[in-house]
Amino acid sequence: MLLQEVWSPDSTHVARSWQLAGGGAAGYVNGYVDVQPREEPFQPFTKAAPFINGGQAVTLVWRANDHLHIKYLASDYAGRRCPGIRRVRLTYESLAEPDSSWPDWAKLVFADRQRQEADRARRGKPPILSLSDPPDTTCVWARSGTAPAR
């Protein structure tokens, strides 16, 4: 399911976020973000998505024609955070609180995960989630061949 479609300021690229679900009765939901040149069709089953999370809402913000900023909940699993793709630099912000534009269900999930982490802390267990995990540096540069200049 396509959640967001945000064009770069010069309209040469489009950033999209979407969810895919599967797995039968046990089930899973993953969230994805990709950046593509304007002429390319949406490809929800790509394996080259530079950002993959646990399916929670994200906020996409273009800071320049070649710089996309992705905000996501700190409580959500962010399994892949590449530093760029297709000559577009990607930066990330792990939010300790939900963005005001996010739906109520995302805010409820965040509050539930905060309660779970507080319960772990009371029991003397380490947190499951980290606000400072570095981006995945093993990302593949799909179709560009080189990382964007910083």
C-alpha cells in the first residue's frame, strides 16, 4: 500500500513510502522508502529500497534536489538505513516522539513500546531499541554505481 509520494523540489526524483504485508497467519508488515527518477514506474517489490522499517509511519522531507531526510519513530525497527541511492543523499532522524502529522494508531503503538521499554528497565533488562544505531553501510547503490558526494 502506497503511503506517501513526495517530489524533489526540481521534480526530477520522487520519494515514496509504502507497506507490504505477508507471511500468512503469523504475518508481518514492513515499511519501505525508495527514491526514483521521475520517469521510472513505482516498483513496490524492489529489493534495493534504501530504507526498511517495521511498517510504522515515516515522514519524508526534501531538503534539496539531491537530499531526502527521513524521520521515523525511535521505537520502530529500522533494518536498513542507506546513506544514499541513485545520486540522492539520505539522512535520518530517529524521533523520540511521534511527528504531529502521524496518525493516531502510530502514536498509540509508540506509547505501547515506551511502556514495554519502561517495564524492561524496571526489571533491570537492557533496552531493545537504540536511538544511535549507525546507518547500514553495506547498502547496495542500485543503478547509480557510486555514492553521492557529501
